Amino acid sequence: MSAGRGALRPRAHVHRGTVVAAAFWFHSGTLGVGEARRRVLAAWRPGASVWGLSEGYLLRLATPVEVAVESAPGLPLVWESDVLTSAPLTPKERERLAPPPGAVVLVLAGVARLHVPGEARPLEPGTWLDVSGWQRVTVKGLGAPPPVMRQVLAPLPPPTRESFGPGVPALAPEAERMLARMEGREVPVMRQEGLLARLRKAFGAPSDAAPGGAMTVRRESLFSRLRGAFKPEASTPGAQQVPGSRPGLWQRLFGARSSREHATPHPGAMEKHPAAGTDRPSSASNGGAAFSPLMQGLLRFLGRFLEAPSSAEDGAARGTAPRAPSPPRRAWGPGVFDRMQAWMLQNTPLGRLVGQRKGEYLRNLLDLFDAGNVDEALRHAIPLGRELGPQARLALGVPEPREELRIRPRRGGAAQESFGGGSAVFELLRERYRDVFRRLEREGRIDEAAFVLAELLNATEEAVSFLERHGRLRLAAELAEGRELPAGLVVRQWLLAKDVGRAVAIARRGGAFADAVLRLEKSHPREAEALRLLWAESLAEAGNWVRAVEAVWPVAFARHLARAWVERGVRAGGVSGAKLLAHWALGFPDGFHAAREHVEALLSDESPERAPERFAFATEILREESSDAQAALLTPTVRALMRDRATELSVPLDALIKRMRNLREPVMAVLRADLHLPAEPVVRAWSDIVDRPVVEVVLTERDAGAHAVHDAVVLPGRRVLLALGEAGARLVGADGRTLAWFDVPAFSLVVSFQGDRALALARRGDVWRLSRLDLVERRAARWCDTELGAWASTYDGDRWFVAVRDSVMMVDALAQDLRSLWRVPQLGGVVREVAADARYLSFLVLRSAPDQGFEGLERWGYDLDGGPTLRHRAKVPGLHWSPDYHALTPDGEVVTARTHLPGDEASARWPLLEPFVARPAHDMGGQDRAQVGVVLSRAWCGVRWREGTLHRFYLCDVPGPIRFLVESLGTPPQVVRLTDDWCLVHDLLGRVVWVDLHSGALHRVPVD
């Protein structure tokens, strides 16, 4: 803006001395455009932004820097009361100027010029660089390239014809056509070469045609279909049909419209024939007989067009690589062609002709069954699939013979077709198929009988049981996995097929060990014990000691393995360690004396933080059988619980103490006479008390530690694990003493749910170096180097979810090399964030338009119970720009925001997406220009602010009031780790504080 007559002329024209600059301004008129741009590029750092402002360039820094004004690359601007100024303003000068929040004040030629928010123009400094003369040079790192992540569970190929033995009938060329009709896929046609082509082949030069005769594969033209519709000889049995041909003219003209319109099933147009038990027209009029040849030709002509799939299904017919799974699309109802087809079936002779043709087909099929020609009947049989959905449509044609009798492990995913005829026809066919199945079983034709169950009756689980009963174990396992039966059943079948590696991998991927053990115990007890041992070993390797002991305990001869796991779990501490301590003291003959020291340390500790551990210890004691050791532990345990009850705790102890008093033990009889329980105090958790004062912390530079803290997590027992970069990782106890130092580079931490192990990550160029930390044995080892884009900050010790560009993978965290148990490739965008817990997985995919512009941010949500299963997929609503920061919870709640808001978007609401589970979502309110970050958990949300060198973080619960506030002075920004149990704040100056979200206790962690 220009200076007017009453322009403000401040006393000071520039800052003096050393200042904390948040931005620099470069005057292109004084420096020249070239020199100004050169200085902007030299001062630019990641996260900075460039704006065109008042005949110059404004460089806004991501983090303020301390700089001497005399040596600054440009005119330094400092934050003063939420305003960027190039000179200090007195209170009167500020009052006269009245700058709004976010404004920029430049003092040029002695005059203060005010620039309101929104006046600056965003610029892209990358366009200033001339790279036309650059050449791309391929370089090679000095170290070994990172290994390629190997997929453990590769998809199995479908069983071939040879898999079913020599009893399978000879192939017929019409199989693919029949299956395509029943699944709603396009029925392509392969035509023989014409006369000119054969002449060229006979007299011309040799070609590169494939052996076996040259055949041209293409879709029939419009006129060819017309000729074929009225010439029955055009459709000879020798003509072959090949999947993957091009869409025809009708599909190319109207495929875009028809792909959005899904048909609904129509009722069949046939009546029951009492003699043959099939469907035929009720009465054929003379008019219908006269139109019979013409209408039959029209029937075949319309059938070929109306059965063509949509463009989305054409890729599946072509056999292209599968894309990422997508949720089912909404059924839009019948389309224009389906409505026309339904009208013709009801109001024209076409309906009677369709019924007559299908009635003849069914009569022939039943005649084949009655004549005992089972092989030919099965080649013409109609599969009885699941109930048809809203995308099914009534087929105009009839099925044609299939090429071979083989079980397909995987179903097609296209739209379905209904043969018509009503439930009576399908019940009749179901009875005939059952008769054929029993006949084939009596004759010992096991493969053909299994084919009837799996393909015709769609009784997949019965087919798996039938194959298992007759020793076809591997085929049963392939069928169970390919048809996506329950994961426990799949694990059972692979274990019986002696493929232990695949069985364990599937069980780990879907958490199906328990279900598989239950399915094996009654019929195969030895295999169930073997799988139980594998299950326990997998849990122990993942650090889940409690479940590992519970899994192996029913196997009496293997209980000695549980002793080592119990001791390691007790050393790990926490509530799980307290449960194992009770098991150690009461579950082994010498356990009481071996665990006595640990029991005394737990029961004599008066700290309220260990009250949940004493509660878990007492609960486990009541689960054990009565013994002298249990009687010896009752009295000190009750006393410890009574002491905890007298303090202000949120652990409900009255019900537990009453259960212990009612035990029929002599020691409790004496204690019961003197034990008086007053009314239990009403104690609420800190998170439930709204009127409590806010927990406030102020961190100054005097609180700085000796090392920069890049990441930190809270472990059971109030221990804290610190990531100190190249200095390694440090484990700090509750009293601030260093318990262990791990000599591996650590800039990011991924901690297990049990808190007994962690992964340390350190960037090495384009890859990340991964190291494993055993927090119980106090050991560290390098794992591997790999490319990573995003990752979950926690894992279960066994499975870790990561993202690389447009793929999300489940990494086997126990393998020596890098392996994936499951993956979702080709998501159509870059994965920006991954969040996972024991039950859910969610990740965000940033999609870009063809011109590299922002298209949308999409959330994918998976249920991990029984294997990763896609449950929800949605775009973040109201988001029209690429967010600067975002937060995501495992159950799918998303919050996004921008660091720099335009003037018209000030105080706008956060674009958010509610979780896909039933729970209250956070009310974030409006955005503010000073906000620079957000973190989320199910019950808490936190926002980071920055005002010059002041960094502020406040934590709120779902109702909204602020419960925890941290303020720090200094250049490094705050880093926050948030769970439902604790919130930790740290920075690169080595200042670490965390608050227990159950008790509200504040803890400071020294970094010396």
C-alpha cells in the first residue's frame, strides 16, 4: 500500500542487534530481480513459503531463526503480537496503525506500510530454476541396495485339470462361455480366418503365428451378429470363445451409461409343467408360432448385447492385474435396457419364447440325469450360487456346456445373471445334484463329487470336509483359502495338508490360532497340540507373555517352556507382569520361594501408580486353585488392597476385597472378624473430573537436557524410552536413572503393545535403517534397511503395518529378513499416514489429479479380527486443498488442517471424518493461524500452537475442556506422543514431560 498524507512514520526504521526472525523481505527494486531471487533461494529451508508482496519477495520460515540484523540476507521480520513487523513499533504507533492479526508491516523510506492478510500472492520458487541444461546421472550407493520385501503368502494358482485325476471327462470348448453367461461377464467370440487370410498364409512368407493354427481373436461386428442371429449354422460347435476380447459397438456407445445402471432381478416367465417337472410356456398362440424364427433370432441378437459387462468389469474379463479392493457400489436400480427387457418379456411374444427355450433346456438336462449320462449332464448343469443381489439380471440366453469339470478356488466378481423359473426349479435341480453327488460318491469318483458340491451346489465348506474325509487334503486347503472361508478353517486345512509354514503364516496374519485349535481338538488332538505349541511360541516371540503361557498351559508335557516366559514377563513389569507373578508363585512347585522377593516388592510398594498391578495380582490369585501357597498370599494381599483403598484411587477394590473375605480359608476366618469395610469412597478418574484445575507446565531453556530427544514413549512401570538420534536409545526408570543404553541409531520409535520391545528407525538417504530393541534383556540388534513412506507407531510385536508409496503392507516383525504377510497395492495415491492397534487398521491416501493438483484425501479402514478385511472407505469431506498436517486414529477418525489460512478461511472449522465405529467424535471447533499441529486418540485430542519462539500445546478430552497445557520457549518445535493412557511432550533441547491420563500425575524426565 502507498503512504498517504497522514502516513505513519515510526521512530525506528529497522530492528537492531540480534532478533528472532520469522520471515525475510527482499526488495526486488533495490537488489534487482535476479539478485533478490538468488537470496530467496539461498535462505529457503524445507517448510518455508515464498510470497509476492509490495514489489518484493516475502520468505516465511517454517521455524524462526536467531539472526544478526547487520548480516541478515534480507529485511528481517519479527512476530509482535501476532503481526510481522520489519521495525519495532511503540504502543501508540501500533494503536494508530491498528494492524489485524496476521498482517505484515513493512517500513520503507521511513513510512510504515500495512499489508492485510490475503494481500500477498503465493509464489513457487521452483519455477525460478533453469534446469534445461541439466543431465540426469544414474548413481549407485556405496552400500548394498535394500532388500526387496518378499511376500510370504503369495496367491495360489487354481487347480488344473490334472489335479482331479484321469476321471475328469474330456474338455468341451464351451466352458468359458457358459461360466461367463452365469457370472454376467462378456462372452467373447473367436472367429476363424477368412479365405484371403488362408490364401496369404498358404502362398505368402512364413509368419510368427502360434502353433496349432492361426485364429483371429476379435469381437464380432454388428452385421456379423445380425447374420449369426438368423443363421443357426453360424454358431458351430467348433467355434471357440476366448476371454478378453474387445467390447462391441453397442458396449462402446452405451457402456458409459450402462456401467452406472445396475439391473435388478426380474421374475421368471415360466409355469410349472406337471409331467416333466420343468418350466414351459402356458400356451403358444398362433401369432407366437408365426413369429418364432424371427423372435428366436432377435433373442440371440439382444442376448449378446445386453449380456455385455460394464467397463469396470472389462478389466476382470481381460485378466488384468487386480486393483485394490473397493467397497460395494450402491445399486442404482434397473437401467433403461433392463426396463426395456422386462417390458418385452411381459408384453411381447419374447417372454413366451424365452420360457419355451429355457423349458426345453431344463427338459434336456433332466433327461440326461434320468438316462444316467452323468458326465454330459454335469457339463450342462446350472450352478446354484448364493442369493442374487441387486446387481443380478435375468439372462435371455441359456447356459452352454462347460469345457471341464474342475473346482475353481476363486469366484468371479462380475454382475450375476438369473436363469429364471422361480424357487421350484432350483429346488428340483438341487435334489438332482444331491442325487448325482451321492451316486458319484458310491462309485468312488471323489473328484467329480467334490466338483458337484463346490461348483454346482455352492456348498464350499461341505466340499472341503468331503475332500478331507477322502484324503484330498491339499485340494481341500486350496479350496478353503480360495473361497475365503473362515481363517481358522483355512489354517486347519493347511496344517492337515502338512504345509505348516503356510498354516502359521495365515494364522498370524488373521489372528486365527485360537479358532484353528478349537477346530482341531475334537478330530485331531495331536495336531491341535502341535498348533497350540506353535501358537504359544509365536506369542512369546512377539512378547505377549501372558497369552503365551495361557496357550501352552493345557499341554502338560510342555509346561516347562512356560517357566522361562513367566520370568521374562515378570521382568517386563506392568499389569501383565503382575498377572504372571501370581502364576509364577502358584503354578510351579518351587514357584512360591522363587517369586517371593518379587511378591514382597509389589505388595509393600505404597506408590499409587502400582495399584493397578496389585489389583491384577489379587485377581489372578483368586483364579488359582486352593493351596498352602495361596493361603500364605491372602493376608498380605488383602492388607495391600486395604491400603490402596484408603488412598484416592480410581481402581474399584470393594468387590475384590469382599470376594477374598468370603474365601473358606482358616486365615481369612481370623481376618474376617477384625476386617471392617466402611463405605467405599466415591473416586473418579482424573479424566472424568471436569472441575479440576488444568495441569500446566512451563519449560524454559534452563530445563534443557544434554542430548536432543527425537522421539520418546512411556513404558509400563513409568519407564521412558528416549530416541537420541545417532547417540542411540536410552531406557530411563521412574526415578530418572538410566537403566539401559542401546547403541543403535534411533530417530523414531515403534513400541509394542506390551511395552517389552521396540523398533528404532534412522534415515539413511532414501532408506531407513531398522533396529530391534529387547527392553527386557536389554539388547539391541540391527534388522535391515528398507524404503518407508509411513508407518504405524505401535505394533503387537509380531505384525507391523507400513506404507511404501502407494502400497500398504503387514510386515513380519519376527523374520530375519524383510517379509510381508499381507499387502494392498496400487491404492491410486501416496499413503500419508498409517494407524493401527490390536483390532483396527486405518490409513490415509492422498490422491492427485492428472495435472498434479489436489484431488482428495481418502481414508481406508480395516478390521483385523480374522484377517485384514476392508470395512470402510471414504473421502474427507469439505477438503479442497492438500492439508499441511493431519491426525488419524486406528478406528478411522481423521482431522486435517493448514498452517497458513487465507483471510476468508480464518476461524474455519477443521475438515474431519468421523470414526467408522460407534463412539463419540471430537469437536475441534475452529482453526487458528497459530496452530501448527494436531494429535488424536480415542478419548483425547491435542493441538500445537506457535507464536514466534513460544510453543504451546494443550490437551482436551472429548467433552472439550483443556486438561493439560505445556508452554516452552526456544527454537525447536514440540513433538507430542499421545495414547489413551499418557501424553508425552518433548523437543530437540532435551526437555521431556509426560502426564498420566488416568491419575493426572505429571512427570519430568531428566536427559543428562
